[in-house]
Amino acid sequence: MYLAPDAEEEEIASAAAQFLAEAMPISRLHATTGAAVIADMDKALRQALGGMGWFALAVPEEDGGSGLSAVEHALFFREVGRQCGPLDVLAQCLAANLFAEAAQRRAVIAGEHGVALLVPDGSGFRLIGSPAAELALHVTSEAAGIYPLDGLRSENRPALDPANSLRVAEALPAPLASLSGTRIWQLGQLGVAAMLVGIAEAALDLIVEYAKVRETFGRKIGAWQAVRHPCADMAVRAEAARAQLWYAAAALKEGRADAAAHLDAAKHLANLAAHGNADTAIQLHGGIGVTDEHDCHLLLKHAMLLARVFGSRRDLLGRLLHARLDD
Amino acid sequence: MDLHFSEADVEFRARAREWLKANVPAETRPARGPESARFDRAWQRKLYDHGWAGVAWPKEYGGMGLSGLQQVIWYEEMARAHAPHHINTTYIGLMHAGPTVIARGTEEQKAFHLPRILSGEAIWCQGFSEPNAGSDLAALRTRGVVDGDHIVVTGAKMWTTDAQHADYQELLIRTDPGSERHKGLTWLICDMKLPGIEVRPIRTMLQDEHVNMVFYDEVRIPVADVVGEIGGGWSTAMATLSFERGLGFIGDQLELYERVGRAIDLAGRTRLEDGRLAIEDDGIAQRLASIKADTMAIRAMTLADIAETDRTGIPGPKGSMMKLLVTATHKALSEVVSDILGWDFLEFDGDRSAHPWTYEYLWSWVFSISGGTSEIQREITADRVLGLPKGR
Ligand SMILES: Cc1cc2nc3c(=O)[nH]c(=O)nc-3n(C[C@H](O)[C@H](O)[C@H](O)COP(=O)(O)OP(=O)(O)OC[C@H]3O[C@@H](n4cnc5c(N)ncnc54)[C@H](O)[C@@H]3O)c2cc1C
């Protein structure tokens, strides 16, 4: 029993952090002119990620992946979350785990084909991700399918979260590939929970750093208890969500019977931590917190998007209530 | 990262479960009075006789020397078996005084006190807080004057839990009359039967009298009963508190996990005023599930903490964050049960066994005030975990 990243796992996490800070920094999301930008993942970024093997961490080696586990998957997506990485990264990664056919799988792993995420909304669908994506992934807790986007009619919508384009579509074409079972859903839940934990941590880091330098009434704001105490509460939320994330990742890696319940709990706690911490970070920054040039609002908006995929609050809590847990 | 229990751990769990199943007393703990302390002593004696006493104590001092993980297993099995709550009159001896004597005591002190604590023969209480020194412990004024081989103590302590039952007290006093704050303090073993000690109960909102004021009128305590150095009491006291901030609340942490399951069962058989089962109410169901997630995280944090302590060799400053989360979750659980039970929640006579949920609700303030208030835990987190500039 060891519920923390070990030395090798830490190494992967820091390699991911370093790579993402260069290839996909959160600063890419700031609008430079009047109109809002949507900084979707373009082909060059996709191929850069693919070239490093990041889409295939949890894909077996014989299938062209790294042969690592859910744990490394979680560590990677926590870093993606810190940079408000687009959902495409996760969709791409899940598609790499879904495709059974070698050529299709290779093209996704290498980032040659892009994958967006489809989620049902009423009678139609929401399509989240780059308009350049050729494929779309739809995942439920029982099955997952991949759809071609070339013939699909979709309509663009203005997106609150600049990390992803948002479109609506009426009907789906026939799937290119599908896979029944819970694996893709569970990797998706874990990935989103990890991104949300990354957001919760990033929000905490931002305010802690600012509270050490900003002065009011002759003191650093970090010396005022009305600032210190909500920061401590943010730390508790992030800590709880992170510990549960580790537990869920290890449970999934080990194929434990109660992994689904631990994933639901991890997603729920990560939702609360990311949203709560982004909210508090904006408030404790004062005026600068509501400006576009600041990262706080990016964290909030991305958390709002991520909260709605791979289990909304209602679904998660509904399942969790009677879930049985092992020792 | 892995969740495997070793074979030895699995075997330990099975052994603990079996023993507890056969040995947890059938009768409930008397709510108050000397009978309650008698009950605690008897249970501790039973644990001792069967080799289950002092789970965190080193083996050389008669403890079990369990690893952090095995302590988790032990408390989980205690909660599962509905064993007597480990925060009872034996708590201070086992979780505070014993470990302090082990870390800082003389060989004579160890030889005399440790077996008595382990076997339930000696009950201890903690005399740190005073009427004007709680959060700000270093403001304490109870004074001791060295007179030959004795220290003569005069003053008052407040909030001393179980002083009326205690044989000994960990007593923190000021022995250097001109000293300020953290200097000039001394940590003493005080025999509660010494002349000049008066214990006066304080009745609490739980309808009980488990906390007290203790007055000292020229009480003569042998210098041989100083733990650590005369004047070095602050350092000894910080050692005492570090045991509590480490795994001191581990039992409560893990018990919550068990109790939320009981609350869900309760909601599944209790009808609301409108005739529906409580669990059919969306609001109640969602709050219960959310609290269940919190208790899962608390367990995960406990396990993560152990991994970190294993790696660094010292418990980190995260105990404060744990206490914040555990006390908030404890209160949230009590509040949702209040909504489940409706009017029944308002029936209370101070008996924890008869009215466990209402008792726990009232206890939630004791939990978030004693052992360092939530505000102080936030201060500690801000200072030591986040490194924010000091406000004080
Ligand atoms: C039921 C019970 C049992 C106890 N048992 C024992 C015992 O056995 N032995 C023992 O020694 N003590 C015991 N205590 C004492 C306990 O440790 C203190 O009550 C506690 O530390 C708070 O101190 P205080 O009551 O003096 O409150 P104060 O320190 O006066 O605090 C009043 C309020 O101010 C807040 N506050 C204080 N300082 C700060 C600050 N710097 N920043 C922000 N907020 C602040 C506090 O959080 C609190 O809300 C017990 C207390 C209770 C209620």
C-alpha cells in the first residue's frame, strides 16, 4: 500500500509538466484583441503530443503504446489540467485505447487524426473540440464509439471556455468503431478528474503566490485572516480531491471491483475542488482577478466544462449512494 | 502507487476482526459517572491482557508497535465491530502522556507509568489550557516555585477533560516567574490525589460534566516528576501535541467512513413527515452521497499521509488539514441526520448510546474547538503548508 506517486511516477509527471508548459501553456488562451479567441488544439500541437507518446500512455506496448497504467494516465492529465488543456487531448487518448484496428490506432496515437468529444444534449449532441478534428468520440458507462466527422452537419456556438470550440449536431452517422464495456468511460472519468485536480491546484498556487506579494494597509494580503483562511480551505479541498484521485487511479490500475465507486467519488470531489478553488481565487485576487489577462477565469471556465462531462453531479452522487466499497 | 495489503496486513486484519467479534462488550458504556471510567478501564484491561494495547507504542515499551497502515486496519476493524469508542477516559494516557513519556521521560518514569497506562490501571488528563490561555497556550499563568526537591504549584486549569476520573495529569506550568510566552515553562506529571487539588465540573451543552476546572493551592510535586527539563516545558508540550496532530484522530477519521453507511441505512428505513422514506428525498440522498465521497477522501488522505510519513520519516504538517476536513464532515453528517430523523433528533438525555446522532451533533463543536480550533488549524495550514506571510 503506497498512496502517492513513487519516484518513477514522479519522473513521468515532471516530464509531462515540462513538455506541456512549453507546448500548451495556459497563456495561449488570453485574447490579445477585442474578439474572444478559442485556442483549439491544432494539428502541429497534436502531432507534437503524439510524437512524444502522450496519447498512448495506457495503451499496451504490443499495440504501439507505452504500456503504462491508469496511474500515469492520471498524472499526465493532472498536468494537462494545470494548463487548461483542451478536452481533445483526452478524447484522442481514449480513442487510442478504443481502436482495435492497427492503422486507425496508429494514426490517432501519432496525432495524424484528431478526435473531438461528443456528448448527448437533449435530442441532439454537443461537439467539444477542434473544428479540424476528423473524428469524434462518444462514451457512456457501458460502451464507447468513434464517428467520422467529414459528413456531419454541425453548427458552431460561442464557447464560454476558450480552451475548446463548442458545436451542436443533430444526428450521428454510423460509427467507425465501437467497444463495449467500462474501460473507456473509466479512463475518461479518471482523466477529467485529474484535469480538475490540476485546476484546483493551479488556482491555489496562483493565489498563494499573489498573497505573498500584494500589499494592502501596510501588510501582505496573505497576512489577513480573511485571505489566509479561505486559502487553507482551498488547500484542504485540493488535498482531499488529490488523495481520492490517487486512490481511484490505483484501484483502476489494479482492476478492483470498487474502482467505479472510487472514480465517481474522485470526479465529484474534483468538481468541487476545481470550481470552489477557481471561484475563491478570483475573489481573493480582487479586481485583477476578473481581468482577461489573468488566468483565474480560464481555470473557472474550464472547470465548468469539465464538470459536465464523464458524470455530472447528479449521476455521480446517485451511483455513489449505494456503492459498495472494499477494504 | 498501489493498494495492495501485504499478506501480513491481511492476516492482521483477519485476526483483529475475529478477536473484536468475540470480545467487544455486549453492554453499552454507561453515559456518566465513575461507572463510565470503570467501563473504560475494564475494556482497556481486556485489550491489554490479549495483547491489543498501545497500537502505536513501540514494542520495547509494551506496545504493539504497529505500522501506520496496521493502525489504520485496527481502527477500521474497531469501527466495523462497534467497539467502545477509543476517545474515552483512557485516551490522554494512551495518545498523549504515554508517547510523551516514551519520547522525553526518564527510565524511572517509563518503568512506573507506561505499564499502568497500557493496562488501564492509570487514567490521565491533560492540564494545558487555562481560563485565559487556550488557542494562545503560551499565555498560561499557573505557576510553580522550585522548593528543594519539589515544585510548589498554584493556579487554575480549565477544560480539563476527565479530571474527575484521572489518576495523573500532564500539567504545563510556568516555573520561571519573570518569563514570557514559550520560555520558563515546565511539563509535570501531577498525581491527582495530592493535597491542594480541587476539581470542579463544568456542565456542557451535551448535558454532561466531562470537562472541569482544576485548582491548585500550593500543591507539592516532586522534581522527579518533571518530564524533560525544568524551563523546557514548551518543547515537551509540542512533542505531546505532535502525537495528536499525527495519527491522533485516526480513529475518528476512519469511523466516519463507517458511520456514513449507517446514516444511509437509517435514511432507507426512516419516514419523513410527508410519509416518504428519507432516502427518496433528492436533497437528503445527494448530501449523504457527497458526505460519503468526503469520507472516502478522508480515508485516502489517511493512507496518503502514511505513505508520506514512510518516505520522510516524520509526520508532515497535514494533520491540521485532516482535522479541518474531518470536523467539517462530522458536522455535515450530523446535520443531514437531523433532517432524516426530524422530531426524533430533538430527543436527548445526554446518553451517547441512546441518542448517538444528537450526541454526535453536539459533539461536533467540541471536535472543532478542542485540540486546536478550526481557525487555529487554518492558521497552521496557512503558515506551514502554504507558507503565507505571518499575521501574528
Ligand atoms: C469540550 C472541551 C474539552 C477540552 N479538553 C481539554 C483538555 O482536556 N485539556 C486541555 O488542556 N484543554 C482542553 N480543552 C481546551 C481547548 O484546547 C481550548 O478550548 C481551545 O484550544 C480554544 O481555546 P479557548 O477556549 O480559550 O478559546 P480562545 O482561544 O479564546 O478562542 C476564541 C475564538 O477565537 C478564535 N481565535 C483565537 N485565536 C485566533 C487566531 N489567532 N486567529 C483566528 N482565530 C482565533 C478561536 O478559534 C475561537 O473561535 C477543551 C476544550 C473543550 C471545549
